[in-house]
Amino acid sequence: MGKVQLENIKAYAHHGCLAEETNIGSDYLVNVSVDTDLLTASVSDQLKDTVDYVHINRIVKQEMAIPSKLLEHVAKRIIDRIFIELPTVDTATVSVSKINPPINGDVEKVTVSLNLQRGQTVN
């Protein structure tokens, strides 16, 4: 097994429960880590034998562009797409951070992380 990680993918998006958040938008950082078998790719040196991180980045950008009330929902959509489009991924962890959230206080960011295994269902 091995991991493919994308760190601090920057996105400007319109997520939040408040009307101002969805109208104005804000900056986000997304981190993705997937577990997969990397042994074949380590020997073959072929993209077809690994998880293409360009594909993961595209999924993140597309899902971040769809407004949601909750960061949890965005993270789940990203993981769902990873499992659908990248069949060799066994486990995925997605963290979505809202930079400078509009809360009463000096908070750099708020982060939601979701970790799921392929086939795991959410009630």
C-alpha cells in the first residue's frame, strides 16, 4: 500500500449557512490523501498504474465550485467522486478549511476532515 497526497489546494468558493457566505464567497484550502497500491507503479514507471493526482485536483476544483451549506457535504462529495472515478483507491481522507471564517473571534481557519473506506456507507 501507499499514499498519494495533495496538500493545500487553493479554491475560492461559496459555501456556508449564512446568505452572506454564499453570496460573497471566501478562500478555502483542501487536503486529500488516498491509500492505494503503489507497488506496480513503483516498478513500471507508468501513470496508468497509479492514482493520477491531476485527476484528484480536478475533482476537488469541480466539487468546490458547487455551493454547499456544510463543509462536511463538500468533503463527502469529493470522496464519492474519488471512489467512483479512481477504482484503485481503497481509503480517502479529505480536509476542507475555510480561511478567516465569519465567526465572532480571531480564527485563522476552520477545518472539517472526513475519512472513508471504499464501500463504507453513511447513515
